Amino acid sequence: MTTFSKAAKVILINVVVLALLLALAEGGASLLFIANQVLRTPGVSEQSHSTYDETIGWVSVPNVHLPDLYGPGVYLRTNAQGFRNDRDFSREVPPGKTRVVCSGDSFTLSFGVSNDQAWCQRLAALDPRLETVNMGQGGYGLDQAYLWYRRAGVALDHNIHLFAFITDDFLRMPSDRFLGYGKPLLGLQGDSIVVRNRPVPRTSSFTRWRASQGHAIGNLNIVRLVQRVLGRDEPATTDSVGQRPDETRAIVARMFEHLARINREKGSRLVLVYLPGPGDYRRNDLTTSWREFVQREAERQGIAFVDVVAALRRVPPEDVNDLFAPNSHYSVAGNEFVAREVGKQLTTP
């Protein structure tokens, strides 16, 4: 072997070793980065005040008081009925009061603020004639909010039912899980709504952990490589059961009809409330599509409709950020804004 050949061999070996060291360093750095993401990702706050429910998936635990759940002095309390209220409610509406039931997801629960700062409670603070019941539950889709009202809301006499939702609530409906937690599925059988996936399967803590850390794990290059090989460049974001958007719309339309009938029978008025998410200040095609659908259905069925998205878009750009907290839910100011916008409509026939 010539001197040149020996030198070339040594250089080649050094290049290979350097490449392996760089690959090892890159892999180690990637693992450390992902591990840091996993460790810094907080658990779901609702775990501390929710429990498994075989018909709805999960519900709030009754009589919970967490004085610092969202920060020092920022508390959550549930009453004996599992509502986010500081006291229990009799079946009958108190004399001289107008009882308002608020049902929906975490934006109605008012994730991140204290009970008395939630928009449902602020309605009563703005108008002392009102008595408000906060039935919001973290992570609910429209289907679960509907089922929770059917179980617990109808047990109370009330004058107004605010059925509130954000765009994501429609997207959760075709899924049998949310963040790793099992949930029911609604379908249609003729003109009737049927509930499937009952009893709702219990899920393991590992399944829930994997769901909560899915984004971080998906950033691993080895995971990306496997997805590319399998022809899945993007991880699935829902546990869809194949329900088409038009099927979901048909179920929602029937759901609105059923809620309106229930409220008429109880002498109550149903009000559909479209709440904005942080991405809805500027045009969002998905939100626009669902808003237009809800407005058409409300007009067709003669149901009152409050479009808080439209109200948000009238806010000056420099003030919008003040209405949302870093957790993507409403700030104290945002809850006050929603309460005032909804409150304007409550006395409208």
C-alpha cells in the first residue's frame, strides 16, 4: 500500500468517526430537547377536579375546592351538583330571579380565572336579577355538553339556557377520545339521536400521557422517519371514526332541535352562543364555515343566536391581546367582555 493510500485511509476513517460522533451528538441533543419539552409540559389541570364517567367520559367532582389551581388565590370550587359555583341550587327558581344555565367547554368553565371572574358568574354580577349556573366542563365537545345538560341541566328549573361553544367543539365530535380520554359518540338513527361508545372505555394513564406528549414525541427524527416510510408525514390529530362533516352538521342540527324542544317544555329560552378562540380575531375559514352553519340553523329553527366572534372583531387591534391569557383562554378582561356581550342579548325577546 502506498503512502498516499495509507493517508487516504486514515482520512476516511477520521471522517467516518467524526460523522458518527456528530450523529451521536445530534441524537443526544434531540433527545435532551424532547425530554425537556416533555418535562416542561404541564398536566391537564382538569385532572385535579374531574373524574371518569361511563356515559359522558368525565365530569367535575362535586364539592371540590382548589384555592390555588390556576395560581396564588385563583381558585376553582364546585358545588354538590358538580357545577362550578360556590353554592348549591334548589330545583325551583328563587322568587324574583331569572335563572340562566351556562353549558359548554373550558371556555364556559372559564379555565384560568376564579369562580367569581368566570363570564357565566359575571352575568349575575352585571345584572343582580340573574342567577347563573356554570355547567362548563374542560375539554367537552358539543356532544358532551349536550349530554351533560340533558342529565344535570334539565334537573333544574330555569328561564334561559346558554349553549356555548367554540369551533374546536364541533371538531371533537367525530372522535371517540380527547387527549387520551374516552368519550361517547353521537349518531342519527332516523330522526333520533343515538349515543354510541357506551359505556365509555376507561383509558390507561400511559395512553393519556402519550396523548398529551404526542407533539413532543412527534418531533423526534426517528418518529418522523418512520412516519415518512409509512406514508404518514403528519401524525393524526384526532381519533376520528370516519364521520363526515355533513354528518356532524346533521347531528348538530338535530341536537339544536332537541335542546330547543326541551327548553320550550321547561318554559325556558335556548340561546346559542358562539364564543371566539384566540385565532378568531382575523378571518378563520373553519370558524366562518361553522358560524354560518349555526346562524342558518338558528334562523331556520327560530333559536336566539349570540355571535361573540363578530363582537370580538369590533375590538380595536391593540386591545385584543388583553382579552386572552397565555393559556389561550379568556383573561379576566376577556371573561368580562364575553359577559357584557352575552348580557346585552338576555333581555331581547
